Amino acid sequence: MLDFFSVIKDCEEVNELTFKIAFVGLGAMGQAIVSRIIQAGHSVTVHDLSAQAVNAMVEKGATALEQGVPLGSDKNLVFVSVSHADIMEKLICEEGGLLDGMDEGGIIVDLGTTPSGQCRQLAKLASAKGKVFLDAPVSGSTPWADAGTLAMMVGGEEQSYQRVRPILSSFANKIHYLGGSGNGQLLKLCHQLTFVSTITGISEAIALAEAHGLKAKMVLDVLADCVAPRHVIDFMLPMAENERFDQGRGTLKLGHKDLQAVKKSAEDVSLKLPLAEELLGYMDKAMQEGWQDADLFALVDMARDEFYATMKSR
């Protein structure tokens, strides 16, 4: 027998998942993401200072925000994909911005890279006005967005995250929910730290090799078959799961020796490698502080000690 109340409940759940979507910021990534959302069957209203970018999305099925209509008007889900956090905050908080224009209970999703503390503050401001702010930065470039295979890190209210997850899944297939507001951005910044330092290390490796007459491609071909950079996470994940990075293998002193050799090889061709020199200084400090018999991955513990020492000094 048909249960009338179950039907009503099911209809309410469907209505809860029906979003009126807007998207602000149509750079290369923004356009790729909007295209994926449209392909997934959703209607999207778009806005950007570039009429060309807006027209490109209209040709793919989006609707342009009408002139004079407040940003977020009659919308309950708005994605913001802009390059600067201060611009994002103005779009949200200024008079006539998203906090004023969106429907009650509306959800704002920040796809850019924003300081985590700023996200926490925006989440509080949004909550005070009956809205929700989620920080949901992504990792990957336009080819990943085109294919719907971006990685995403989400912080904020879990219930709202679960509601928008089907939309997020249209352009990201590796989504990590990380708890409170700002945590998504914190992990994105961790990624950026890793990404930039890795590129810097590889760049200095290429410079060192070329200074000795080798080719950049030769360096990359060899590195592709080595532990670093591709397999470092493979090594470290089990250590993190066991909460023990120092394996006691004494490899840290070997790493110190190797960086000394890097420095000598650079000096032989009068080459300066700023990152390598900084790393050697860090390893010198490790040797002076008694880490000689520790594992190279004990650098995690050394970094933690730096944090605890800083906290105690406050």
C-alpha cells in the first residue's frame, strides 16, 4: 500500500537537493568547471567581468546574470572561482553581495585558494546571515577539470557539504571532506607548499645537471624511475598510519652527506642553488641537535619540534 507520508518525505528530500546555481569567475578553470556542471544536467547562471568569457559559457547552455540583478539573487548555491581572496571576500560581503542577495540557507562554495583563517571568518559571517560558506579548493588544471577528475579538499558544515556533493562530483572525483571551516584551504596550502618546493627542487636539479653538460630531459627521465618525487608519499603513508616517521635507520646523516655533495658539485661550476643551500643548513642544524641516528623521514618530527618550541615561547 502506498505510504502517503513516505511520498511526501521523498518529495521534500528531492526538493532539498534542487539547487538554483550561480557561478562567479570564468577563467580557464571556471569555464571548465561550469561546462562539467552543465553537462551533468544542471542550470547555471554565470557572471564575470569578461563578456567574452560569459558569452562562451552561454553558448554551452549557461545563462548570463542580467545587468542590474544583484549577485546571487534567487540562488541557493553559488560557486566563487576568483584568483584573489580579497576579491572573493568583497563579492561575498560587500553591500549587495552574496550574503545580501542569496536565498536564506544558501550555500557559498569558494573554489579558489584562500588563507584558512579568512575562511573561518567568512563562515561565521555567513552563518550570522543565515547562509553557509564552504571552502572547497581544487588540485589539478584545466585538463583535469575538463575530464571531471579534479581533487578537492572541503571544509565547513558537513550537512551542507553532503547536500552539494553531487554537484561537486560533476567536476571532481577525489573529494576529501576535512571537517571544520578553513580545513579545506589549509590542506590546499599544504599541497601548494609541497608543489612549489618540489618544482623548486627539480628546477635546481636540472640547473645542476645542465651546468655539468647534461640535458633536462635526461634528468626527468631518471627521476621518473626513482623514489623522488613520485613515490615519496608511498613511503610516508604507512608511517603516518602508524604515527611513526622515524624508522631509526640512520639515513638522515646520509641525506646530510648527500646534500654536502650537492653543494660541492654546484661549487665546482660556480652555481648557486638557494633551496639546496637552505636544506643543507637545516640538515646541519639536525646534526647539531642530535638527529644523526634518525631516519630521513624524522624531518617530520623535527618540523613538529619547531612548532612546539614556537608555541612554548609565546
